Amino acid sequence: MKTYKWLILILFFSCIDIITETSFYHSLYFQGGSWMEIAKMDSMKMGETNNDYTLQFWVSGGEVNIIDAPAFFSLINPQDNIKLALFRDPHEPSSINTVVNSTLINTMINTLDGTDTLDWHDEDEFYLISILFSDNLGLKGYVNSTPFLNTNDLVTVGDTQLMIGAKANEERTILENFWYGYMNEIRLWNTWLSDSTIRFQAAHPDKFSEFYRYTEDGIGIDTYLDSLIGIWRFNLSEATPTIKDESDHGHDGTIYTLEGYSVELSKKNVQ
């Protein structure tokens, strides 16, 4: 087994420690004490009035022996108010906790698509988590194609920084609720995806859209695909603290790890 370490000179954080076994990987396994920082939401959106977002994760869980709920992501403003954050429940495998404007919403998900049960204990089962939020449309959430959240809560996130795998603010004076589990892919759209689009994506993990991007004559068609402002895949051949934004918008993410913790490159993938 090979172990790679990089020193990242930011405050008191020591290094990223990624453990590798083979040359081909598809996901990262977070084991607590690690997270990924991206950028402020205002710096990523496509225009001043583009305040509608869809954030998506292909993730799986695993066994955890902790009290704090592991965070998928968090958006915390400079006043340390949680504008939006999503957590898995460490004790209830079919539960998702959402914090919106500092208010907790707990949701039990008994079935997915009318059949399977949500179970964060199964590390081989990847789910597509989609969170749609806006400062004028409200808030919606899906696990695969099953809705679990639909409120009128308006979410203003312009001055927040996107933190993946932790409840954290920009200054890191808040840094807790670290993720335990696998992340295969993260997507950020500067629009609300439709129900039909999310259903298609859940059924076809390797595709964004049911329709072609160009006409038969090669002419580009304006679609929601133009609103993809960030995609972070973990298809890595070697350990690196920088996760490239493959949307070509340049919103690369950086992985940080507290001393004594590690992130593992994994071959696990969405099937």
C-alpha cells in the first residue's frame, strides 16, 4: 500500500493524506476530518440575477460511530448563519437532515421510487442527491428521483462559500460534522433542473441529458446544459489535493485534511 502526503500551508491544518492501492480510481472515501473547499457562490454564478441553483452528489455511506451528523455540504454566511446544509443521520439510515436559514428539517425516507429503502449503511449503494434552492423559488430535494423536500423557504447564498464534506465557514472558525462515506461526483448548476431531468439522471448515472446538445448540422442548442457551472469527478490516477472543475469554468476544489485523518482513493463507482 502506498501513502502520499502533501503539506498545505493554511492556518493550522497539517496535510492531506490519501491512501492508494491501484492506478485507477472513481471516487474518494472520506473518513472524517477531511473536506473540500470550492469558491464563493457569487463568484461562480453566470450573472448578477442568476440565483437559482441545483447541487447534486453521487454518494454512498458506510458505518459510522460518531454523534455528529456527517455533512454532505454547507453554505454558511459571514455572520455564521447556516443558509443551507445537508446531513445524513448517523443513527437512522433512512433519514436526511436539512438546515435552511438555521432551521432544522428532518426527513424520513421510507422508499425510493416506490421500491428500495434508503440505507446509508450500504457503502456499495450510490444515491443521486439533488438540492434545488433559490432566493425566489424556494427549496426542493430529491434522493434519486424521489422527492424528500419541498418548501417555500427562500435561500440567499451569494456571500457563502461552498464547503463539501463538512459544516464549515470561510474562516474555519466553524469546522465540524465531517463526512464519512464515498463521493463519486459533484455537480453544480446555475438553474433549477426539472423533475424529468432529475429522473433521467438518476436512471442514467453516466448521462446529463436525454437530448443531444447539437443539431444534425452541428449547430449548438441552448439547453440547461449551458448552466453547468461546476462538475467535480474523482476519476484520478494519482493522489492530488486539487480536484479539477471539469466544466471548464475553473472552479477547482481543494481537499484539506486535519492531522491524523485521511482520504482514500477508491475504485467504487456508480453502477
